[in-house]
Amino acid sequence: MDFERLVVWQRSKCLAVRIFKEFARCGDFGFKDQITRSALSVPSNIAEGMERRSCKEKVHFLWIAKASCGELRTQILIGRDIAYIAEPLAENWIMETRELSRMLVGLINKISD
């Protein structure tokens, strides 16, 4: 299956793009680097996993993508608490990362069967 056709990849890529755009002018380079790297990691690991040959390898990278999703959610929560991310936007992104995590578990379960 082409990873570009996966809804979870499409949505995680869109979230990464939104985060990159939101933090484009952020002066806190440490925070900006960390949140954009974790956002980029989610669709990147989905793509890398789906390009692997064995189901075991695919699943391994999907678990990494899910872990990155949790890392990203943590950074969004912190960004909200330190007023780097407005409350409504943070809540939207938090809900999206939770949904992406659920979708990744579903994909992992499908591949593992």
C-alpha cells in the first residue's frame, strides 16, 4: 500500500505543515526545533515503515510514529501552558494527535493480523 494513500499519513503530514507554519517566526529556536522535529517524525516514520518489506518492520516504524505523536502532544501541551500556542489551536492539535494515535494503533493491528 502506498503510504500517500493512508489517511493517517495525510492527516499527520497536514498537522506537521500547520505546525511548521505556526512556528515559522518563533524566536525560541530550541522549542521551535523540538516541536517541528517531532511533528515531522510522525508522517516520516509512517512513510518509512510502509516502505519496508516485512510486516514486523512496518509495525516497528508505526510504533515509532505513535511515540512521536505522544512527544508532539506533550510539546503542544507545554506550548499552550507557556502561551506559545493559543488555547483553541492547542486543543485542536491535541485532539488531532489523539486521533492520529488511535489511527496508528488501528493500522498496526491491521498489519499485525
